[in-house]
Amino acid sequence: MMTTILGVDPGLTRLGVGVINHGPGRSVSLVHVDVYRTPPADEPAARVGALFRQLEKALDEFAPDIVALERVFAQHNVRTVMGTAQISGVVLALAHARSIPVSLRTPSEVKAAVTGYGRASKAQVGTMVKSILGLDEIPQPADAADALALAITEAWRGLGPQASAPEAGATPAQQAWRAAEAKARQPRLKG
């Protein structure tokens, strides 16, 4: 069974999209890679709208079985975090509207899956993406390689359609995180 995975490296200025097919075992092949850009000088609503339309087109064209999205993490640059969070929301909403499951992955999880080291550099991730997919060159800019690395991580550690159980491939830390998120969503008793 072939699974199509769309990886998204979210960002308001540059958004990486990588689409792969995942076959038996660890076999993966490149379908498409692109980086969508918006000018920083444009109004935020126009930028989010432009990326919305491009992502909508990609989801409709490639009809992925699952979307792998980089989890937003705390940074010192609030502006960067806000843009990343806004676009992550767009991805989540578009996928939900199409009943496509979304897998959230941390940067260190992606680095560990692709390179074997959770603190790998962007250059190391790019080199491994090139090798894994049998490409002639490292996808550029780094957002393209990161999107493909997200898709590869989902293929290899996936909790999507090919997973045998809900926690298959999840580390103990990921299992604890999911349990904490589930507990936080439970209604609290009023005292």
C-alpha cells in the first residue's frame, strides 16, 4: 500500500511543502517539493491569505493521506512564533476540512529520525534528505529540505494510516505529552 504524505515546514515568509510516497518498510520517494513565499512588507492578512490559497491547492492536487506539520515551539523572536503559529492554524484547518489527519512533529524529533541525532544541523538534515530520497542536490532553501524531512519522519515513525496502534512509533516523552494534552482537555469539576 502506498501512502502519500505532505510535510509542512510552517512560516509566514517562507513555507516549505514536501510531498513523498511511502511504500513498504522504509521506502520513500519524492513526489513534489516547493517553498511558498510572501513579502514581509505585505499586510499579515494578505500573507496568510496567499499561503492559505497555495496550501489549499497543494492539498487538493496531491490529496495526501496524512499531513506532517512541524510543532510550534517557543522562541525568543515573538514575531517569528506568531507567523509560524498563524500558518500552522491554516494547515490544521485546511486538513481538517478535508478529513486529512495531521501529525505534529518537533524539530528535534525530525532531526533524530532523519539523521539519528536530535541536535543535527540544517546542513546535516539536508544531506540526509538528499541521500534518503536519492536526489542529485540538497533541496534549497532549507525550508524545502525540512518539509521533506517532516514527511520522511512521518513515514518512518508514523502514527498515520500505516501505524498498527495509536501509540506506535511514539517515544515515552511523546506518549506522556499526549496524555497530558488529553488530560488538559477534560472538563474540570466546579467546586
